[in-house]
Amino acid sequence: MVLALKNKTNLIYEPYLQIEGGIPLHGEVSLPGAKNSALPAIVAACLSEEEVVLHNVPLELNDVKQLTKLLNQAGATVKVEGDKLICSGRQWSGGTLDGELAGKIRHSLLLLGLSANWRANMFLPLPGGCNIGSRKHDLHVFALQELGFAMEESEMGLHLKESQPKKEVEFEFHYPTFGGTLNVLFAAVRSGSVVTLKNAAKNPEIIDVIQLLQSMGADIEWVEPKTLRVRGVEKLKGTDYTVMSDRIIAATIIAAVGVTKGQATIRNATTKVLEEEVKTWREAGLSIEEVDNGIHVEWRKPLKAVDVTTRAYPGFHTDIQPLHTTLMCKAQGTSTLTETILDGRFAYCEELNKLGATIEVSDGGFQCVNGAQGQIARIVGTGELRGTDVMATDIRGGAAVAVAALGATGTSRITNLYQLERGYGNFTEIFQALGASIVKIN
């Protein structure tokens, strides 16, 4: 990515968003499919020799395009037909994956479970994604080794060797890892083994992928609230499946309504997958109510400061905390945000401070889940933000600064759009539909 280049006339030589802030949002929009469900669903669909048809996949997302390329290069068949994605893993060969592609998306880790499913050798260069701190893959390696697959790790990447899994396995994650849970599912569903996984992640997106796998014939059940049991079947069949709506985009719209003092109805949305976030934001003063096939959100009174600590689901989502920070910039009082999952989450705070926020990030005196030093952000609500030039540091940080710009006085320009568009394929269109003055300039 080429960084923003400016000359004396303040020109920017890369695509950027231009936002005229201060306009209260008003209207109705529908949510697209969820990125964090669609990406693993595409991999899951390639566990079958038969064709699996996926609906409501956000095809415009950069990460979806990159994952599709990666899968096709390794022998799977993933093709777009209209608004559908048709997938099959019949010709999966594994091998050495494209390092440039794999390095761009965190979800490339899920191809380990896919290749284990097909009993194929695979070398995965270390995957990338957002630069939001140390993002380990140790639980992925641990899980596959527990299942009986041969795994080697080096500075260059991860090598899955052709091997046969154990017949019966029971183990536990020390943390309910999202990707690790998915890799267990992908590796175990056709293994002929019985796998019991304790402390599995139970995010709504995990539930969605499990429902897809069950429609393909997988034998998966919750035997306890956070314990999964997988009985490997001989084969998986083709199916049609509709991916769930994106709850993080719903949270983005809710935050934008709060920042701009507006109101909006979000269709294909539910508060049931955002319970902790909705509870927090109601406490801050937003009106958030369930309506027919959607959520209605409205700013009715000045926001008040509310502290947040991120936790594994059903706790406050680490991907949504940047949006809370933006809301707290507009709140009355001082709040703290404690990030317990990823140590590099607060890079976007520097960009918010350029817009007039008052945020101080400091060491928290604890370790994050990834083993790195945890941090706390202290936000002094000023209520006033001013438009300026900022950049998207990562997907969710980019959304946070764009939402802040919608509530700022004057003009803002947001660069490094590649990061934002990895998770928001139609960010501009969503907020234009709600009356925002926002355009993408190429």
C-alpha cells in the first residue's frame, strides 16, 4: 500500500473517503452478509466434493476476493455466479500456498483444517491481516496436533503433513479461540473420529458455520454450553445456505447514529447477537430497540461515559471496541477502555486525536490473551470533533475514524482505504443511504 503523498496544495495520490461531517443520520438500511461468517463458510463449503451454494456473501470485500483466489490456486473450485458463490473442494491439492495472498488475510489459517480434511500436505506462509498486535497461531497448531495430524512450525510458516487422525480425542482450549475452533471442526467433520472440544468459541459466526456444516451432513452437537462433540462422517453433501448478517456493521451504524445525533432502522439485524454492546450503549444513553426484522436506534439525549473491558463472546467484542471509543469521544465525562484480547488494538486512537479527541493510551499492568502487555485507553469526552486528514489503521480502526468523521465539524479525508474495505465493501453506500455526505474519490 502506497501511503498518502501530499504536496504543497495538499493533494492526495491514492483513493480516499471525503466526508462532510455534522449531519444527523436518518433513514433505513439493510445489513450485508457477515465477513466473519462468510470467510469460514467459504472454506467449510470446500470440505465437500459436491457443490455448495452460498448466498448473502459480501462478494465485494477484499478479503473474500483474496480467499477465493487462494482456494482456487490450491485446487478448490470457488466461482461467482450472479450474487451466489458456488464452492467445491473435490480437486483440493494443498501444496505450498501463495505467500503474498496468504499473508494478506488472517483466515488463511483455516486452510490448515481444510487440508487436514482432505489428508493433503500443505505449507502455509505465516498469515497476515490487520496490524493490531501479536496474533498467535499456537492454538491452531496445538489443536491439529491433538487431533493426530503432523504439524511442523518454522519462522517461514506452518507445514501440515499428510497423516491419519486419532480415533477418539478429547481436549480443551485455555481460551475460546475463534479460528482454532473452526480448524477443529474442519479437520474433524470427515475424519471418522470422535472429537470432544472443551471451551470452544461460541460466537454467532461459529454457530452460523456449524449450521452450514450440519446442512452438509456433519454430525456436530453441543454436549455442554461450551463443549462441542464432532463425530466424523464419511462424506459431506452439497447444499444451499444463506450466510448471517454482519453484526459488526450493525454496531458500526449504531455508533454512527450516536455520534451524529440521528436515528435509523437497520433491517436484517437483531440485538440478540450484540447483547453486551447494546446493554452498554443503552447505559450510555442511546435508544436501541428491536423492531420487525431489525433494530431501531435513536439519539435522544447527551451520551454519558461508560467503561468497557473486552472479553470473549458473549463479552464486549474486541472488533467493536474502536466504535465504543468513538462514541465516548462524544460522551460527557471520562471513560476507560481495557483491551484484554489484542495488544495493538489502539493504533487508531492517534487518528481520533487528530480529529480533536482526547485519548491517552497506557500500559494496563496485565497480559492480553495473546501474551503481550495489555493496554488501557482513557477517553475524555469533549463532545467536539473537527474534520481533518486521517487514515484507516486497520479494518475496525478505519471504521472508527470514519464514524468519528461523520460526527465531526467540517471536512475529513480518510486514506489507506484498502484496510477499511477488507471488512466494509459498501461503507460509502450504507451511509449515503442514511443521508451522510460521504464519497469515495479515486
